[in-house]
Amino acid sequence: MKLYMTEMSGNSFKIRVLASMLGVDYENIRIEWEKNAHKSDDFLALNPRGQVPVMEIEDKVFWDSTAHLVYIARTYGGDTWLPTNPLQMAEIMQWMSFAQNEVQFGLQWARGVTVYNRRPESFEGYLQDGKLALEVLERQLNKSGHWLALGHATLADIACYPYVKRAPEGDLPLDDYPAIRAWLKRCEALPGWIEMDP
């Protein structure tokens, strides 16, 4: 199994942290983002979207972090991280979808403006979506307790963690979200959790 990634990618971090917690061995291939390697012909042959992470598993290539998480969880994690029970699976997938919608289009893209000056003309819209994401997460954690789904750590938490953790870098501080701040610390205390690169 090969993982094409960069340290600054929150979506790459999701894969790295789950693999660490489950003791999964893989070949880590760093893509030189700063040299635009993700837009090279060789990389675009792997992922026509020109984004990381990409995973190569046997003779198949997957270029979406949700697909990577599902594969690793079902292959190495038993029923803990992604149960086969349809209702439980749907509960987790709801939050994984949330991570690819409000979290990405709000928190991640707001950070893209402040850190990389990417699409600054859309910053106000990103902030609105980001605030919605934080409000939804805060409400859920106050309702459900320690974790987003099923009463224990699942793919739901891993999928949402990286860009929530980095929300302050996108001018979306977490001061008014105590449940989120406590949840981030609980994630970071899980056995095998790795520190996110700066």
C-alpha cells in the first residue's frame, strides 16, 4: 500500500493517523507540493484532480480520503471504526459527508485564503460556512457526549478533526466552542494518535 501525501494536507493526515492507530504499514511518498508536483503529468496520471492524498492498493488507485479511510477501517479495524450494521454505518457516513461539505467548504477553504491566498474573493462565504460547521459540531457534541457518533471514536471523528483543529488559522477561532475544544483533546489522547504537522 502506497500513500502519496503532503504534511500540510489535513486529508492526508486523516489517513496517516488512522494507519498509526491501527498499526498499518504503508509506503509514504511525499509529493513536493511547493514545487507543484501535484500538477505534474506523472501525478495527474494517478489523480486527475491534482490533489493529495492518493492511495495505491495492489493494482487499484483511490484519490479520495473518504475512500482511503473506509478501506483501512474495514480491512484493519474490525467493526470499531466503521461497523457493518447499516444504521451505525449510516450514522458515521453522515459525518464523513459533513467533513467533505461544510467542514471542507468552510473551515478548510477559509484557511486556504489566510494561509495560501487562494480565492480571497470568496472568503466571507467560507467564513459563513465555517461558522455553520462549528455550530453543528458543537451542538452534536453537547448532545452526544464525547464523540460524534455511536458513543465512541469512529471514522466520523477522524474525518472532521484536521480542519476543525486548524480552524483558527482561517480566522475561525474556537474560543466559543468548549465542546469542540474538549473533543479535539480527546482525539489527541487516543492511543497511537500522531501530532499534526504545523
